[in-house]
Amino acid sequence: MYTAGTAFLEALREAGVSYLFANWGSDHPAIIESLTAARKENRKLPQVITCPHEMVALSAAHGFAQVTGKPQAVLVHVECGTQNLGGAVHNAAKGRIPVLIFAGASPYTQEGEQRGSRNEFIHWIQDVFDQRGIVRGYTKYDNEIRTGANVKQLVHRAMQFATSDPKGPVYLVGAREVMEEEIEPVSIDADLWAPVLPGAIPPQSIAELAADLMKATHPLIITSYLGRNRQAVAELIRLSERLALPVIESVPSYMNFPTDHPMHCGYQWNTAKQNEQLAETDLVLVLDSDVPWIPLKNKPAERSAVYYIDVDPLKEQMPLWYIPAKRFFKADSHIALQQLNQYLDGVDGIDEKAVSARWRKFSHIHDRQREEMRRAEQPDGEGITPEYLTACVREAIDDNTIVISEGISNYETISAHIGANRPGSIFTSGAGSLGWNGGAAIGAKLADPDNTVVSLTGDGAYLFSIPATVHWIANRYRTPFMTVIYNNRGWKSPKLSTLGVHPEGVAKQTGQFWVDFDPAADLAKIAEAGGGTYAQTVTKSSELKEVLENGLKV
């Protein structure tokens, strides 16, 4: 039979989907039949990755898309599976990750009127009024497949939404009867459903921005996720070197600018004090950043002009967000930087003496920062500090390594001390729901099997990742990666949040923050049981390097 389920799977393949991260349920017989028939007949459809938990499934699709830029598909069971996606939907939405999520729905007939009619008690229990509403606040597009006649068109339209900037997740629902419907095969030219082309800056505005950059005495660039397009990194380096523009990474989710570049001037996260470079600015160029600074304690000088270039400069899904700027541009940063660099190549009037002086100044600041980092990397006797641990990881890995970072309270430490210099070498979720790390590592390894994948995570984020499912999938589908857990036996971030609001409060005075994991779980045993994983617990700094080397060998 050629059914709507068959057409759905074919449409995914036409759209470039390689993997279907699936958590099966009673709503999926048509798709299971179609997949099995395709295997029997040697027809190519997306490869199924069976995922015992939906959070891991969507996190894996997230990681795959970050490494390749190509959207994948996630299949879940009605409204229960949709809800079990949990914070992974938030991560995909806030991280601007293209992914198609498909969920079945309870059958809409109950007396055998159509194939797929209700035949299990759960079909009444799982019937809800607004299943799509569960994720509507996080998806760019949601729709219900009501007939097999246009299922391919709906899939390609959904993918067009997912892959057009700002990218994001999309959600389709199809009841059993619809997916079982026999239809005539439909041919689709996927090239006619391409994403909307990225935007540019008006030529007159490029001239204005270039003029302001050239006359600024204390210009600064801030970025967070420009590196999602690896080609943009080279253009940013070119601009920075042409005008000696220092670069700060604020809450980076990609490698945006080489750590060892003389114009790299550090990182900002929940910075509790004023950044010196930001305080001196008279012009800030923000490129792809949701939170370039936190104005409560750290912001540009009042006289500073702000230019904001972003695929979503209004932050349309953030109810409270405002940064007064001279100009906002809804544009692709790679294209905007190309425009700006081409303009500067043909313009006169650049003050080369000022550029040289600025280069010397910020090169010195860069060198001083790196010296301070290296001092912080010394071990504390036999104690293991986050800085020392990250430095040991940096020494153990090579240029063929992808780092997955979900260190939470150690985010800034990991970014600063891992020393990423290659585009596409480090990723965070770009969002705030913990547990992304394990699935993302699986997705990254599927996306780039020739490179080593290393996941750096806190113990809290590790437990959020559903580790039994993560290690089982890694074992079954041969996606090896090394996890390093920064184990402080609790949630450090809520403690830091409390101290940020109540620095001398009763919680500090008593030491009670309700965040300790006591008695501590044996995290190595959890990993070992989940998938036959090589697992070691390290308590002494003198043993750390050898264990890391052994882990990479395994």
C-alpha cells in the first residue's frame, strides 16, 4: 500500500532528513508499516534512531542540526510524547534550531469506519482538545495533516518555516486514520520549497555604519551565535583586523571568534561587575546576540551608539526585551559583514595610526587576560578546580574534536579555558533547559562520525539528560563520545542566583540553599549500567590527565 504515512516519510527524505529520532506509540502503525516495507524493498527513507526518551530524541536532532545546519525529524506519541519533549522544545526554539516534530493523534472514529479506528482504551484517555497548543508557544509553525492528498506539501511548507531565519522547530500532527489513508503517489520538487533567502543591510546604511566605525575611538563588537554560520567567522576576523576592533563573546553558543586572536577580549555571562571595555565604548556593534550585556550591573557607556544586526533584532518571542540602539537591522550577519568589508576595501579616510594604537592596546589586554587564565589553571594541591579540569581536557583533545558544553555555573570557565579556535568546534544549547548535553553529543557524532565528540557538563545537567537513555542509544547506534562531569554534588547555579539577590541573606548565613545532592549518586555507575560505558570517578588532580587519555582511547 502507498499511504499518507509513506508519503510523509518520502517528503522527509526529499527535504534532506537523514535521521528520524523516534519514540513509538499506538498512533504510528502506518509509519512503521511504511518503514518496514521500504526496508524489504530496499527503498531509501530516513534512518530510524529509536529513542527511549523524547528529551534525548529532540536534543540529538538539535545537536545534529548545529553541526551540519541540516534539519532532522523527531517522532513522538500523541500528547503524552509531546509533553515529554519537555525543555528540549524550549532549547530548539530559543537556540533557533531547525527541526520537524511529528506526533500522532488519537483516532477520530471508534466503530471501524476507517482503517486505524480506535481499538485500545488509551485512545480515549489520550484524546485532548488542543494537542498542538502544548508547543505552540515554541514552534514557528504547527498544523494538522487532515488528508493524505497534500501531506507532502505540508511537510515541505513546515520545513520551509523551520529553515528560514530565524530558524526554529515546527510541529505536525496526524491521526491514525489519516496516516493510513491510501493515496496516489505525489511528486514534489524540493527545490521549489527552499528557505527564504537571508536579508542584507540597505547600502546607505552600510555607508553610515562604516563611517561611524571609522570615526569611533573606542569601538567594540559583541556576539553570541554568529558562528552558527562558519563562514561568518572569517568575515568577522577580517573586519576586526581591518579596524582593530576588539571582540567580546557574550553567552556564546558557538565558536564565534578565535580565542587566541589578539582582538579577542574575553567572555561575559552573568557578569556581576562592569566590563572595562564595555564601559569605555563610544560605539558597539552587536552581531547575533540575544543578551549582549545585563544592564543591571554591566552596560555600555551612556554616550555609546549601538548598531544591532540580528536575524531577529526585535526578539519577537521575548515579552520583555529592549536595548536602545541607533539602528536595528534584520539581516544575516555573514552577508552584513561581507557588505561592510567590501565597503571598507574601497573607502578612504581610515585613520591607520588610530587603528595601530588600538591594536597594540587590545593585544596587550588579550595577553593579560590569557596570562590570568593560565595562572588560574594550576591545580589546588590534589583538588580539582573547574579551570584545571578544563585545561586538562584542552590538552587531551585535538583539532578534530567537537566540544558539547553544558557546564551551567562553569559555562564561562569552559569557554575561556577550552581555547576554541576553529569554527564548529564548540556548541552550547543556546537556551536554558538543562539536559541537552547527552542527546546533543549523540547527534553531533551522527553528524560527524570522523571527529571525536566530548561532552562537558555539570552533575545536575547530566542527571537532567536522562543518562540511561543517552548511554543506551550511544551503545546501540555506535556513537561513542566522552562525557566529563564537573561534579560539585548539587545545583550551584540556584545558589549563585540566591546570593545575587540576597548577598548577605539568611541562606548565606546558614549555608542552607536546598541544592545539595546528598547522598551523592554514583554517576559513573549510572553511565556504566546504561550502556556498558567505560566509567571512572576521579578525586585527585594527579590522576586526572591519565584518566582523560584513557577515556579518549576507549
